Amino acid sequence: MMSPTQRIELEKRIKDEFTIKSAQCDKYDYLIAGTCGVIGGLIDVFFVGMPGEGALTKVADGAVDSTVEKFASVCGWKGAQGGGDSTKSAIDYLERKFRVNYDQATTFGKNGTDGAVKNLSPKNHHIKSLGHSPDLIGLFFSILNQFTDTSTFVSNGQIITIDTDTHELKGGNFIAKIFSGFANWLGHLFSDMAGSSGAAGRGAGIPIPFYNLLLMFDVGEFGKHKQTFATIATQVFEKGYDFRHGVALAIPVLITELLTRLMWVSKQRFYHNKPWKECVPTASNPELRRMLLVGHGTLCLIDAGDAALRSGGDMVQFLLRTNLIGWARFGSVALKEVYAWHNAGHIDGDAVDEYLDAELTKLLNQQTHRTVAN
């Protein structure tokens, strides 16, 4: 049995270490977080902007081109012949090496869908074909399509599957064929990431992860033509809002994140005089979580204000100037903050699990040392 003093100490430790806490930020925390968000927002407005126009987008385009060339080199590409465009040469090599059966690009025609997918074109087939999505959804449908000789699209709020030519995956067993399907999916994504080898300009890249889910929302009436949200999202992609632009969009978001965490660490160490081990910027810290919410919220407010002012009420132009990555990060932090606010004072299961795992590891290490010593 525990004494009253021991019980009080145990209850205090549980409250301090294993409960969900509300943030106790001071005015300096909010000021710092807001400033970091303003810096990120200004970088977003002046250095990202529209697809293909901002300085950071051009940097991202160059980085993606270089990555595609390096990947092609790893896969056996020997470089451009006769002084040609090295990126287009690398893309052409990857297109030939990693062929897939779900690469239909038109509604009708030789490489079409026989009318099954409306308004399909080379500019938008990467967003409508689910196998071209660089995420778990894309991986799932890519392997499924390769195994079942089908092609799956999302169009007008519906998922459409058509039969394709027979596609034989390499490998002598099921696991080998799965790996072959994964390799084809990854290689084909790299071949499309920087546009097509025959396209002029930037060409149509691949979508930002999970962006094609927006095509499921075939609702609403926007603009003078009364277009649905799915149609608007497709037009935004056609104008260059692809993975390369997503890389540029992530830069101001990353800067806001890192600046906020760095300033929190500095304040803990030099203002509150805490030891370094207590200045680790973990996501479970309530004050840091609140500061990240304020920082990313400020960035998103600046982003939305700029998009609203420059778009002139045009929905396509508004979305082209919107930082989707920033809003996604803000949403994730906001959900965590709402959860913490609603469950303040309750036991934090993750903290308990982390503590038990650490204690178990410590016990196992001690047992190992004793065994070795004996």
C-alpha cells in the first residue's frame, strides 16, 4: 500500500506527464508565431504565386528535372544524344522502360477510353487516372490495374473502370509481380513528373498527393459558366497546379514550420533558462502546438487575402493562387489543437505508450547486459 505522500506524488506525476494539457502561451509566443507566419506568407505571395511564374516554382521545376535525370541514370539512361534536351531524353527513356496499361489520354481515339471518360485529354489524364497519383491511392490502383488489365479514372464525381490490353507483369510468383507493379508505378511517375517528352513548355506533370480526390466533389455552380467544383479543380491542374508547383508551395510552409520551432527552442533555452533536454520541439508540447497553429494560420490568412484580391472573383484564379499545402498543414494542426482542447485533463494514451516502450527497452537492455556479464 502507498502512503498518502506517495499517492499524492503519483497523482502529480500522472497529471504532469500523462495527461493532455491546454496551451499556456504568453503574448510573446503569439507574437513570435504570428511573425513567423507573416514571413512565410510574404514568401508565398512574392516568390511562389501562380504556377510557372514565381521564382520558387522555377527553382522547383529545375529540381524536379534534375531528379528525373538522376533517376533515369540509375535506371540505365546514358544521357542525351547529339546535344538534345537532357530532361526530355530522360523522360523518353523512362516512358519506354516503365510502360503501364492505364495511360489512356483521350476520350476517343487510339489511346482513348471509347467515350467512357468524358473530356479526357493529355492535359488532364494524369489527374483523372488514379494510378498516376503519387500517394497510397495511386499505388493501390496502379497495382490493381496492372493485375486486372484495367484502367481506373475519377471523373464527374464517379470512379470509372475500363478494360485495357493485356499487361503481363514480370516475376515468377505473386510477391515478385507485386514488386514489379510497384517498380512500374514508381518509374512511370518519374517519367510523368516533369511533363511529357513531346510536350512544349512545362507539360502536364503529376498531381499533388491526394489532389485528385477533389474530383469526387462534383457539386456546386461556380463562375459565369456554372461549373462544378470538380471541373474547376481539373482546370486548375491543367494550368500547371501540379506536383512541381506543390514542391514550391511547400517551401514557405516549411520555412514557417522551422522558424516557429526554432524560435520556440530559443525562447525555452534563453528566456526561460531551461536545459537543452527540455527544449526539444516535440509535437506533444501544447505551447508549441498552439504556436504552430497561429503561425500556419497567419500564413493561410495572407495567402487567402492575396488570392482573393488578385483573382477578381474568378474561382480558377483563386485556387491557382491558393497554397493547398499550407491549408493542409494548418488543418492538421487545427485538428490536433481542437482534440487537445476538448480532451484537456484526460489521460494521453500516446504519452503512456511512449513511457512504457522506453521502460521496456530499458529493462531489456539491462537483462541483455546481465546475460553478457554472466
